[in-house]
Amino acid sequence: MSEQARITSVESLDRFRAAVKEFQLSGLRALGSMSQDVQRMQSWIDHEQPPVWRIRIRKIEAEVNNARSDLERARISRPNDSPRMFLDMQKALQKAQRKQRQAMERVQLLKKWSRTIDHEGMLLRAGTQSLSTMLEVDMNQLAAKLKALSRHLEAYLRLTAPPADFDAWARERDAEAADLARSGEAVDPVPDEAIEPEDQP
């Protein structure tokens, strides 16, 4: 062969592969964190808040019923009194009724927020699907190819003389690289503990 390969640093490939793996891990952590945030919000809206407001509404309904009963009993027991004598009781009833309306509005808002967060969660998953595929598949393939290339260069450097049929030798190395890329063998698996769930609010 009239041309020679100029190889200065196989270690550079290994460092680049390590950077690829770190980028992959950081990206997967970020996606996992976003997914957890959405799930926590969905859980808060769909599971934590409804029972809280059901209990609150029952208490407010009891306040409304008590205030109405107090007013009716007072009117029955003192039919000749001026309506102004019952003003405080009327205000208490109106206050309880306002609280009841506000509580019902909050329940309706929770239902609206539930639909909104479900929709936004679907958009988020759809919008990050290509990034997720790139991180989980493409980065694995890239790291596998880099590892295979590093091995091939190390093997090349150990040769005492160029192979007689360099093209055939290169094709064999390419086939090995393709097998590694398909198997993903070159990439260390991302540990489950790498994506740390945040404390629940």
C-alpha cells in the first residue's frame, strides 16, 4: 500500500465514547425528571385533591344546612320580630353559601386541570419521543461503533506489518462493528438509581 493510516491517539476515541455515554445518561435523567414531574402533578390533581375537596364540601354543606335551620327556627319562634333582627343569621347563611359555591368551582377547576395535564402530558411524550429514541438507541449504536473502532485501531497498531489484503481485513472489522452496534454490547446499561426521584411535595 502506498498510503499509511496516521493514528495519533486511540485514547481520544475512548474519551469521546465516555462523553457520549455521559451525554446519554444526562439526557435520560432529564427526560425521567420531566416525566416524574408530570406524573406527580397528575397524581396530585387526580388522586390527592378530590377526596380533600369532597370532605370540605360535606363540611360546608353542613354549615349551610345549620345556618338555614337556625334562621328558620328563629323566624318561627319570633314571627313578629322585624326582619332586621335576623340580619346576622342571614349573613351567616350567605357566607356559608358563598363558601359552598367556591368549593364547587374548585372541584370543576380540578376536573379542568386534570384534562389539561393529561393533554399536556401526551404532547410532552410525543414531543420528546424522537429525543428518547436518539438517547436510547442512536447513542447506544454510536458508543458501540466507537468501541469497535477503538478495538480495531488497537489491533491495527499491534500489527507488525500491514495485512496482505487490507480491504478484506477492513470489511471484517466493519462486520464486527455492525454486530456490536446491533447488540448494544458496547454501552454500559443505565442503572435504575441513576434517575433519582425527587422528594414528594
